[in-house]
Amino acid sequence: MAPPVTPTPRRRGRRGRALTYLGALPFFLYVGVFLLLPIGVLAVEAFRSTDQVTFVESWSTDSIVAITQGAYRRAYLGSLQLSLITAVLGAVLGLALAVAVLQTRRNLLLRRLVLTASGVLANFGGIPLAFAFIATIGNQGVITALLQNELGLGRGGFSLYSMTGLALVYLYFLIPLMVLTITPALEALRPQWREAADNLGASGWQYWRYVGGPVLAPPVIGATMLLFASAFAAYATARALVGSSLPLVTLQIANALSSNVTVGSDSLGKALALGMVVLIGVVMAFYAWVQRRTQRWLS
Amino acid sequence: MTTLAESVAGAGSVAPETPVRAGRRGTGAWRFVVLLLLGLYFVIPIAASVVFTVRDRGRGGVTLQHYAEIPGSEGFAAAFTRSLALAGLTVVIVLLLMIPTVVLVDLRLPRLRTAVELLTLTPLVLPPIALVVGVRSVLSWAPDYFLNTPLADAFFALQKPELPWILVFVYVVLALPFVYRALDAGVRGADLRTLTEAARNLGASWPRVLVSVVLPVLRTSVLNAAFITFALVLGEFTVAAILGFETFPTWIVRISGSAAQLSVAVSVLSLMVTWLLLLLISALDRRRGTKESS
């Protein structure tokens, strides 16, 4: 990071320096208005509530209390459970896929196909994926029909419109996300380490146990966090697949916002959203800590 | 023996450009199983969707009718052109915002790097639905507090159903992590400091340096960033749905009830087209990237 031998020429002194900082201003203004302000407003307005009769607004923790109980509590637990399971599964399978693809050294085409497909599925996914799965294993799906009519098998109690079905669809964008996130870390594993281990007589298992594993652990944990956050935030897929029939926070938020019937459901939506931000904040603090460790390991 | 061959090859090259671990070790059977099973998992839904859309329910056989129907179907043209416009505007704004910022941070303000990095990466983990609930709250200030002020008019102007600018501004935030990472990788790969100093010493002005030196060097990164942003906007559902605007994805969901095969046809087609475009860009990327060694 040390600058090259010639120091940067200082042409304009203090005024130039102020001008330079001014150049970064648009970015900070933009982020302030369109990212920090909405979240800040969320944090304040979740504590406002409108009286059912008089429509007078006042400070209260009603909404915050409400979201820790009953259906909302179940929604948080449902979302957390689904995200945790799909994140861990996605991380394991994605890691396996990334390693398998990177090791096919000669087949650069396969590598590029998998990486670009991962880019599409991980970032673009959402709605198209949900419909692809409906066409495949939905009630009218091609594979459903194949299993039932041609092979005479039932579906074994499986339904696409359940938590299990949702998990199956989530993995379809979480595994690619893992591949994208972990590939740089896998590429950073120096071949010399493997050679050194080999020359010292280590077995493949010993290499992964004492060298590859410890180096890869922090990025893998970090990537799993990212998968968790992504699954936790997913709304489009769930909305397209199950409407609002499953206990998931994102679906509950949309419900709360779209219902004009009950006064104060708006405030409930804000409280639910704030709850998501707080939970993700906790996860992200852990992620930041992991990142720091990663840097120490790989530098 | 393979180990020996690899050590020799490794010793010959100065820098390991594509570090790949020894692959010929062991049987490689697990690799085959992983590729096969996951390959099936990823191919089957797409293949089944294609079958779903081309089979003719009435007479049996194959028909491309549902694909032919897409352009003329109710609401498609409006929703799709709106999404294209939103995507184009988002790309322009996010690049205008981020290219100068990334370059400036790299060259003159390395002290701000951590702050910029943290802020740009936040939308990666922040649930978009939480962000949009916040945006919705801010937008509701207009009728609640500032009615009949210029500010309220500005708020309403942002929410025109034909071209909702508010979506553009939120999408820029959602695109920040991807754009920042793409540009940052480009800036790190090229030695911008030396290049810009050389240009400055030869008498180029800063705007000239940006246009004639920085942009050409970052061409692939900019292209990557633009493409990811474009795809992101075309596929974005949550924000548009919560704010109640009709874009391409919300249109697919709306018609899915009455035209199941059409909605699947559009979905498959959009996935395929995005993938092909990304493949094309990665091919361009590789042609340029061979010398720079990622």
C-alpha cells in the first residue's frame, strides 16, 4: 500500500484538498438520502402509533411488542429457520460445486458456463425461478405429471407450496451465490501450499485439515452469512410461489402494508421491517468480525 | 509423478496466474457425482419449463405459440419498456455517481476507502423490503406534512406510474455493491496512480485524464457493472411491488394467474437472454483479461 517512490505532487495546498473532499460529497449525499434516511425513518416511525379512534399519533412501543408475539413471532422464526437451513445447505453444496468446477482445469468452458450462470441465477433470479419451478414440480408441473401419470408414483407428500418446496427453490439461487462468493477465496489458495504439504508427506486429508481448511474457514463462514442474509431477505420467490400462506417475515410485511382495513398496520409493517434490519445487523457485525480475521489469515 | 510435473511447472512460472490446486489426485469420483447431481438439479427446472411452454395442450405436439404471444400480450409492451427505461437510467446514474467516487478514493482519498466500502456493501445484506418500507414512509411525508409545498410536488413527481423515478433512485442503491466491486477490481488491476500521473505530467487536465485514461482502462469493469445493474433492474420485484408500480417482473406475476404458460415462457426467455449476454461479456472480458491475469 506504500505509495511509489515519487510523492504525489501537491499542487493546490489546502484549498485543493477541500475541493478533493468535495468530490466525494455526491456519493455520501446520495447514500445519506436514499439509504440512511429511509432506514433512520424506519427506526423512528416504528415507535409511532396511531390511535384507533381519534387518529392521533403518539409515541408507543405497541408495534414493537406486537411483532414479538403470535403470528409475527412465528413469521420471524419461520424466516430464520428457513434461512439458516438453506444457507448451510447452499454453502455446503455451493462449495462442493465451486471446488469441483475449479478443479476441472482443462475445461475452461464449463468453468465459464457455471460462473456466468451463477451470476444470472444469484442476482437476477427471483420471479423467473419461481415460475420455472411451478412449471416443473407445481401442481400442473411437467415432472409432477411424469411422476404421477407415467411412472404411477405419487409425490410422496412433497409440495412445492410448502417450506420444503420453498427451500428447494431458494437453493436454486443460493448455491450459485455461494459459487460466486467463494470462488475468489478458492483461487487464492496457493498451489505452492499444496506442493509444500505434499513434499512433507501430507495426505490429502491432512492438507485440508491443517492448511486448506483453516485458510478457507473464514471466507466460507462469511459467504454463509451472505447466503443467510439473502435467504432472509427473499420476497419475490416466496410471493410468486405461495402468495402469503407461509409464515415468513417478508410476506407479513407486505400483508401489513397492503391492508387498509386496520389502523396502525402501517406502523406494524415498519416495526417488522426494523426487526429484520436489527437481526441482519447482528449477523453483519459477526460477518465484519469474520472478515477481519480473513484479512489477517490471507495477508 | 504428477506432483513432480506440477512442481516443475510451478517453478518455471514467475507468478501463479491461475492458481489451481492439483486436480489429478485421487479418483475424482466425488467431483463427477457433484457435477452430475447439481447439474441435474440446475438443468431439470429449466428443461421442464421449456417443455411446459412448448407442449400443445389441445392437440399434443409442439407449439411455439406461447413465445409468439409474448410481444402482443396485454400490458407486456408498457411494462417491459418501462423496465428497460428504468434500467437504462439506473445504469447512467450509478456510473456517474460511482466512477468518479471510486477513482477519487483510489487516487486522492484512500482514507475514505473504508467508509465508502462499508456504505456500498450495506445494500448487499440489508433486506430490500426493509429499505423500501423506509422509502415508503418518507414518501408518505408529502401528503402528511408538506402538502402544497414545492417539496410535495417533487415527491409526487417521483412517483409517476408511467416512469417512477423513485424506483431508479432506489435501484441505484441496490446496485451499489455490485458496481463498486466491479469498478474497484478494475481500479486495483490497473495502476491508475502511475497512469494518471503520467497523463498529468504530460499536461492533461483532470477531465481529460478521466475521459482519455481512466475510462478506457476501466472499460471492462464499467461494462460489467453496467450489465449487472441492467439485469438487476430488469429482474427486481420487491421494491416495485411494495411501492405499487408495474414493471416487467410484477407484470409476470400479475398475468401468471390467467396465462400460466405465457408467464413461464417469459421467465425462461428472460433467464436465457440474460445468461447469453453475460456469457458474451465474459468472453470479451477474457480476451482482454489474458494479459492482465485477473
